Amino acid sequence: MTASPAIGVLSDVLVRAIDRKGLGVLLSDATNSTPCASTLAASSSGFLPAFLITAEALWFEMTRHGFGLKLVDDPEAALGVSVIDHDAQSAVTVLLCLLDVLDALPV
């Protein structure tokens, strides 16, 4: 399935935020760390689902409401799922929570 335009906007904003903050995204396991392009990190089939789930958890903690993320199983995705849409009332709320998640990352 193809991601909605709303998810495309979130992906674009996340790429710009990662690049502007100079954050290096690393894929790590027990023995290796490999740099990951910000475009993969922010892709709907990359790590955007994890970023959005974390942002949604932040919003839920404050409001007891979620973003209504729509995830689909995707065996070719980095995490096995892709995010295709959300039904949040405000894209600004989603963006602010997403940016707050970035600010909370250990750098």
C-alpha cells in the first residue's frame, strides 16, 4: 500500500529535522553500528512507524487519545510494518509530538 500525502509530509519534516539537528541515525546490534540515511529513518517503510508510535504514546499520555495510526504488515519494510495514514484531528499535533521525540533522543 502507498502512504497517504499526510504521511509523506511527516516523512519530509522528519528528514529535515534530523538533518537540521545534525543527528546521526545508527543501526546497531550487539556487534556493529551502521550509519542510516535520514531518508530511510523517515521513510514510511523505514523507521517512521517507530518514531510515530513513540510520538503517539507521548500524546496519549497527555490526552488519553491517540493519532489513529494505520500500520500495515510489510515484509520488505525495515520494521516489518509500514505506516500508511493517521486520523489525528491536527497534523500540527502529530508534528509537534514527533519533534518532541527527536528532542528527547540521546545524542
